[in-house]
Amino acid sequence: MPTSTPPPLNTAAILQKYGLRPKKKLGQNFLQDPNILNKIVQIAEVSETDTVLEIGPGLGSLTRHLAASAKEVVAVEIDSWIIPALKASLDGYANSKVIEGDMLEIAPSEIISAPEYLVVANIPYYITSALLRHLLENNPRPNRMILTIQKEVAKRICVPEGKKMSLLALSVQVYGKPEIAGHIPAGAFYPPPKVDSAIICIKLYPKPRIPASLLDDFFLLAKAGFSQKRKTLRNALAGGLRLFTVKTESLLRAAEIDPRRRAETLNLDEWGRLSKEWVETKKS
């Protein structure tokens, strides 16, 4: 296993050599600042006994830094065109493994043999919720997750309870406690994005704050509630669930929630009560 700090990659030269262009739809802004790469490894607390699952390795800059500290790195890349360049960058890092595919369609047990592992990912924010559900509702579960995302999105995810919640914040906080652990200026990437980024660390709970048996209903209700977030919950749920408002008002009152409130004002405990009442309502 390599132990020295990897030399930086010349991102522009590698892209030119392989005839590649960054793809906006895949969020391909390649992190290349060596100080930031080291910082991510430190935040993740990677040790020589750790297995790390990296999602979206790109050209492998972070992969190399992870491999220099970890026992094993499994890197899943969805872009088939970039795989040759990625594998070339990882030449000499025998403890790194590249897998081509969409992580949302790969069961962790298919690629991770260790009973415990870490997740490091530089991902578009719009798949954060789906990725969390996929990783945390399958075995083995990661111990913690370190995500690099847009700074404003990170703030939304890490909003404390009692403040205005978003669907994304709920989707993350039901599984663990997120914290902003660092910031990344746009200039640390190639090409630089239009906004700065942040590093968030999600320390996972032993089990979700909503019982596993209610999670599907929790997500159904939350999506319905936030589908028309300017409306009261009574009306938003009626529209999202295709129910009469008298039905949703009764449901909310049974869960001890004022029907005039909006989705962004509810905390996880209240969503839990609502999910439980919803399941009981479906039985009757």
C-alpha cells in the first residue's frame, strides 16, 4: 500500500491526452488542489485498516490520496469514456479497484467484502437522497459518509432541527447527523464551477430515526408535503396523495399536527408520527 503523498495530476493534460471533455450533466469538475485532497482524507479519518468506497472518482486525484492511506479503495465510475484515464492514473496503486457502473444500480454487497467501510463521494446534489437510501438500506452499511457538494446545498442539508427543513435535509438527517467539515473554493477544481463547494461528514445512526418499517411511507408523505411547499400540509398532502382535504386534515390531527402548518416546519419526530398514522389509516 502506498504511504507517501501522491504527486498532483495535470488534469488539463490528461483530458487532452485522452480526448476528453468534462461533462456537466455528470458534475465533472475535477478536484485537483492537493491541500484540499489531503483535507478530505483527514476529515474522513481514513486509516490503513479501512475500506473506502469512492463514488465518482473522475480522473483519480482523490482516489490516489485515499489509496495512500486506506487498506483498500473501491472506485465506482459511471462514465465509461473516462475509465482508461482513471486506470492509468491509478497505476501503481494496487489497493485500488475501478468498477464501471451506476452506484444506484449496484448493491454494496456485490463490490464490498469488508463488514464495515467508508463512503467518499463528489456527487451532484440531486442524487444525494437516492444514493443515501440505496447505501443505507442495503448491507453492508457504511460507517460514515463524506460528501463534496455545492456549499449552498450543504447548508440546506445541515440545517438544525427547528429551522426551515427541506426534503433533502430530511432525507439525510433521518439516517445520520450531517456537519459541514470544510469548504472548497471553486478554483480548486478544473474546470472551476460557478459556485464554491463544501465537505460534509455524515455520522450515521445505528438505525434510522424513522423505523425501517415506516421509511417508504415517510418518504412518500415527505415528497407529497414538499411537492407544493407554499401550501399548508392539509392541501399539499391532498394534492400529492390525491386525497380529499378532509381526509388529510383528519390524518394530521390524529398525528397531533396543525393542518395549517407547512412541510418545512415539521421535525423528524413529527414526520414519524404522521407516517405511523398514515400506515394505520391505510389498514382501516
